[in-house]
Amino acid sequence: MTVEVNNVPGANRYEARVDGAARVAGVAEYIRTTTLVAFVHTEVAPEYAGRGVGSGLVRSALDETRASGLLALATCPFFAGWIARHPECQDLLYQSRGARFERPRLNLHALGRRI
């Protein structure tokens, strides 16, 4: 079985086909920015489950992400799990450099203890 994966930028997704068939066997949807590609949803047709279609989608998408000099944000659980099992791809993961958000603390003295 041969899995062919193509990027379809107009649809914001990668499509996988098996053995040259016209029918799409699986898709990986994404949102692309100037610095990263957020992978948001992956779906494989039930008859192709467990046959490497999802892995082919992830590997092709990450290879293209790397070649483009971008990072990957794996919001899709399938992508996140696949990357966790493949340490050679973990350098592609986007890490937030923003400030750490904390819950504001309630100042009882400022409120005059009216709680």
C-alpha cells in the first residue's frame, strides 16, 4: 500500500490518497501563519484506520513545515501524540515565549474585608 500526501493550500489541509485512488483517504487540517503551522484536525476514513495513512499525513506535513523554516503547533491530539512518539520531530514544536498568566490575587485589605 502506497500513501501519497499532497498539500492543498487553498483548502488549508493535507490530503492523503492510497495507491493512486481518486478518493481522499485522510486529511490533516491546518492554520498557517508567518511563523508556525497549527495542526488542528486529522481524520482518516474508517477503512484506512491503522494502515499508516495518519502517520503519512503527519510525517509529510512536518517535513514540509521543517523545509519552510516554520514551527508546528500540535493542537490536534493525533499530531501531538505522533510527535511525542518521534523525538526527532520535537524540535519543530512551537513553545510560547509570552508572559506567564496567573490568576489575579484578591486583596482583602483593599476591599475592606466586605466578603
